[in-house]
Amino acid sequence: MNILWMFKIRFFMKQDVFNVLFRNRTKALALGIIGEMDGIKYSDALGVIRKQLICSVTSTAANLRAVRRTRSERESFAKLCIVVEEADENLFWMWDLSSRKRWIPFTVKLRRT
């Protein structure tokens, strides 16, 4: 998903609708990736990458959930910036995993809500 699109849709949707939509999607992504990581054969290098990916994807979901509890637009924007950084880290670790020959790329299916 294009990050710019996420910010554009954020300002055209009601805040509650946006929060629920993306909170559910990031939670589904986190749970899907955690499930997929169980299927990867363990090695020291892949273990480190697996841990980093799980940490970053759950952090993305948790910070997006925290956007709902912000007290101001500035605080909301700051939390969304953290979400963007964590989402970029997710992409980095998924790219790293998919570039390894010993690992078959996975797909996490998200339902549109």
C-alpha cells in the first residue's frame, strides 16, 4: 500500500473509520506474519531476521492502535510517522527474507473491511 495514499485517505475519512480500518489490517498482517514465521526452518541468521520482522510488524500494529488514543492532531501525526517508519522496516525485513534462496516468499492475505 502506498504510504502517501494512507495519509490522503486519513484526512478524507472520519477518524474512527480510519482507525478501525487500518487497525484491523495491521493486526491481521501481524498475526499472518507471526503464523508464517513458524514455518521457516531455524538457523541463527534467519532467527535474527524472524525476530526483527515480528517485532517491527507488531510495533506497527500497536502504534496504529495508539493513534486512536491521541489527544491532538499533532500527537496523531507523530504516531502515524512512527507507523510509517515501522512499516518501512517491515518491508526491509520481508525483502531481506525473500532475497534468500533458502526461503520461499509468502503471501499474507488481508480481508478488506
